[in-house]
Amino acid sequence: MKNMKILVVDNDIDTQYFWMYLLEDYGANVKTSGSIKDAIAALEMFIPDVLICEIRFLGERVDSLFERVRQIAASRGSTIPIVVTSTSPFDDLPKCLHNLNIEIATYWMKPIGVNTFVDALFGPTALIGQRKQLSPERQA
């Protein structure tokens, strides 16, 4: 997707750069962040079409970022798809996500295959635009 704005938030610098270079090869405009605090600050200047975010950050909670993304999208009368990545299984997602009833486009458990990643974002059956609701009954 040419010129799609994507914010990648991951605490692993190699992962940030890998996804940035890959997505830029497909024409996306990519911003990366290594912390929740920096990602929230980046939202002042860069409103993404898609947020791709690791959910495990030492000493930081992703719910503040997801809530800010939700507020920005609502103020624009739109949605910003959230793609969640983690090394943990879906059923082990942090309770904060369940409590917020965060809508996500998809959940990917790491490691993520490059073809899976690209097809999901840019392929004919792209997941962007679809939503999955994390319902309270899925709480651990």
C-alpha cells in the first residue's frame, strides 16, 4: 500500500528496523519507536493508518498507547487498526487489553514469517480493516 503510514512500536531495535525496511520496500511511510512513551510522543506529529505494536514492555503499559490511538481515531471519525505482536500466546495477553476491550486487526505471535506479515498487510485478503474484539470473557 503506497504511502500507508505505519507506526511500529517494539522494544527490540533489530525488529524495529527489520519491519521498517521491509514495509518501506512496499511503499509504506514508517515510523518506529522503542518505548510506549516515545510512541505516544510520536503521535503528536505522525498519525498512523496502522499501529503495529509489541505488547510486552518492561516498566511500561501498552494500554496508554492504545487508548491514545483510540482517542485520535475517534476525533478524526475513523479507526486506526492495531496489530498486536508478542512472544506470548493470545490467551496470555495482558489483562489491561481485555479490560479496555481493545479492538485489534490481528494478533501475531513471534516469530512472524515475512510472507505472512506482508500478505496480512498488503495482500488480497489483507487483515487491515477487519477487527477482532478482545472480550472480557477471555480474561485469564
